[in-house]
Amino acid sequence: MRLFWFWWVVYTLMIVMDVVFWVAAMHLTKRRLWRVLVRVFVAGQLAAHLAFVGELVSPAHTPKTVLGAVIIWHFGGLPVFLPLGILFASVQIVRAAARLNGTRWSRPVAAPAGANSRTRRDFIGTCAALAPPLFTICNLNSF
């Protein structure tokens, strides 16, 4: 009976980590193309994970690349990048608390940029959001 609860907690934690990553990645990526790619990747991971947990699909009848991507993502990619998600959530909580208290945050002053110009902050945010899915896809060669 204890083993059942352990796996239930693990599966629930994986789903929560998927959602946290999804929110953080949507915040970090500004361009529409990157947001669509992240949405497709995370939605696919969530759908496959829920299908396996709900026993809607048998892992024996699933292509190895799909099964490998789900395993690598949930047992390799998310635990590695989870501290970034925790940091992002903590910053958002502190900012929300500061807004409730009426504290003003000083934002960095940036030079005026054109409508289509890319900033270093956008580039780093996009790289941070796309690193875990790329890690997952690149490690599929082991399956």
C-alpha cells in the first residue's frame, strides 16, 4: 500500500513540475514561434505522461522514441532544471507580495529598442526555456 502512495506522489509531482516549467518557459520566451514550440513539447509530454499513468496506452505498444522522450524528460530533464523553476516561482511570489504591500520595484532602464530588435535578455530567456527540451531530444540517441 505504501508503494502505491509513493508512485502517486511521484506522478503528481511530475505533473506539477511540467506545469511549473510550462509557466516559466512562457514567461522567458517572447517570440511566438518559441512559445508555440514549448507549448507543443510540454503538451505532448503531459499527454503522454497522463496516458501512461492512466493506462490508456501500453508502453509496450509505444514507439521507443516517444517512451524515451517521456522517460528522459520526467526523470532526467525536469529534476535537473527544477531549481530554476523554484527560483522563478520564488521571485514571482516575492514580486506579488511586494505589489500587495505597495512596494515599488525599480526596473532596469533599457535603451529604447525597435519593434523587431532582439535583446540579450530575450536571447538568454529563450535559451533557458529551450535548453531542457533540447536536452531531452538530444539524449534520444541512447534509446
